[in-house]
Amino acid sequence: MPLEAIVFDLDGVLIDSEPVWEEVRRGYVASHGGRWLPDTQQRLMGMSTEEWARYIATDLVDGVTAEEVAYTVIDEMSQRYAEGPPLLPGAVEAVRRLAAYRPLGLASSSPRALIDLVLGQLRLDVLFRAAVSTEEVDAGKPAPDGYLTAAARLGVPAEDCVAIEDSGNGLRSAHAAGMTVVAIPREAHPPSDDALALAAHVAKDLDELTPDLLAAL
């Protein structure tokens, strides 16, 4: 099938934000006398705002609402990003290189406010023709909703898109949407072997992302 568009994830692909998310949410749970479980971070990766806020309020902390969790955590993340998001090496160059090749979309589990903040700070917002937060769809990753919506907003079939992902839930989401998936695993939170097996290519970093590579997939 022809390659018509490229859809990036944000957290863990363009910015090294997963450690920040973990620190902020873990700190919230600790400050409210909650319990952070061994699998909590892996479970949270890919969830929409509604999903992770509800999980924290229901399973980890007593006496708070999901709305209170979301407001406090997102406000803290915005403050952390105020001086610039934790950009990953080669991110800006990769976006610019691929934007000159095919239309770009974004399918992120971050809330819309943080997506807009990050892309604006990096001056990449004009290069993405469609950006979707899983706040805006029925289900977060590993459900395919975010990727399917990004493809629809780009006006192309999902099966004609390449997705760039790092997490297990993200890989499952893009694959379930019918996209060809390139994985760029993060050492701190590597995807499971079965999730990684869904990728058509596993790259070591963003510098590997070239038009020639994606065309060959």
C-alpha cells in the first residue's frame, strides 16, 4: 500500500516525558497517602486523561475525585514544561525531515493543553496537519481510537500510514488501527516482546527515521 501519512506519538518519542509523568503522578499519590503499585507506571502509559485520573482516584488514592487528580497533575506537568519540554535528541530534525516528505499527524495520550504547549514551544505545531489527544476519543491506548481519528483528520486510510511509537500500549494501538508501526523503545520503559513483535521496524533512535526507511516498509 502507498505511504500517505506519518503519525507520531509524543511522549517517549519526541519528548522524554515518561519519567516526568511518573515523578509527578507518583508524587501526587504519595502526598495523598496512596499506594504506588509495581505495575502502575506500565498500566498508566497510553491511558487517556480520564482513564489514568480515574485509575489513580479509584485504585491508588482514597478520598479524591478523578477530576481533582487530573487538574492537579496536569497543572504540575504544565509547570514542569514551562521552561521547555524534555526534548529527545533528533526530535525536531526528524519531524522537519519527515514533514517535507509526507503529511504528519500526532496521536498522543497527553491532554490537549500539554500537546499544544509542547508543539508550540518547539515551533512544530505548523508541521502537524492533525493532532489528536486521547481525551478526544472514546478510549486511550492500546485501543486504536486515537490513531484512527488522526488518520481520519488527515483524510487518509489508516492502513496507508506509518506510526512512530515507543510503548507497548502505543504499539498495540497503532497496530490495531491497521498502521505500519516503527518502534523506538525507551530503555527505562521497554515494551514487552509481544508488543515489540508488532513493529515492522525497530529503530535505535530518531536519526534512523528517513524517507527511504519508511518507504521501504
